[in-house]
Amino acid sequence: MWNKIKTLFKMEKEIKACSIYKTKNKFKIVTAYRLESWAYIESNPITILPIEASFEQIKNAIFSSINSSKKLSEKEEDFYRLETKEFLKSLRETSYKKFYNNSTSCSIYIENNIVEIIPNRLKDYYLVEVKEDIQKIEYNNNEIEITKIVLDILEKKYVE
């Protein structure tokens, strides 16, 4: 019985994730880590690219971030968790509200070869999912297609 339980836990696929923010003149790609509680935290590595970055640079930054993503053990959480001021400094931002107000964003999750791209919108002081625009596709190394979807989503301004 114990071996069956261990096998089930090993079958759990790792979820990879990142967030992409587009401001007036920058793309900010942030790696996301899944905690044991199934919540996510955003942390380093963070890549900031000029708005004029090539498609290839954006694609590479997104998938580099996704490849850095992993599930964290409880012991690892403190190492990856950034204090608010440190995180905002890494993003070159002064506040979350200003950052969220001046950007469009989406999150990418890859689990069991399914890519879920979730647009976000600002609600009060935090971001919420735009459920009606969630995109799901199969992942088969179609990084160009995924990047195109992300860039299309980032062109929209979702408001409440």
C-alpha cells in the first residue's frame, strides 16, 4: 500500500509558471514558484526587456523564466521569498498599485503538457484573473505560438 501512495506522489507533475507584465516601455518577466500550500510567489530571476525587444528575446526570456520555475519545499520558501521593497526594487517599481495601474499582465502555467495563459486585470489593489479570456493549448515545444498569444493578450487593457 505504501508503495502505491509513493507512486501516486511521484506521478504529480511539476507545474511551471511565470508572469509577464507590459508597461509603457518595458516587458517584465517574473518567475513564479509553487509553494506546498499550492499558492504561488513571484521571485528571481526577473528579466526586464525594452519594449523594442525582438520577438526572439521575449520568447527566450519567457521560457527561461518558466524553466527556472519549480515547486518549493517549505524549507526553500524563505530563500525564494522577497520582501515587498526588495521585489519592487527588482522590478524597478515604487508600488504595486502604480505598477498594476501602468501595466497589462498575464500568467502562464504549464502542467501535464497543457499551457494555460491567464490575463489579469486590476481590481482595487490587486490583480484578478480575466476568466473569459483564458487561453489553453497543448504544449509541444510550440514556444512561438505561446509567445504570440501572450503578446496578443498584453495588447489588451482589461478594466473592471
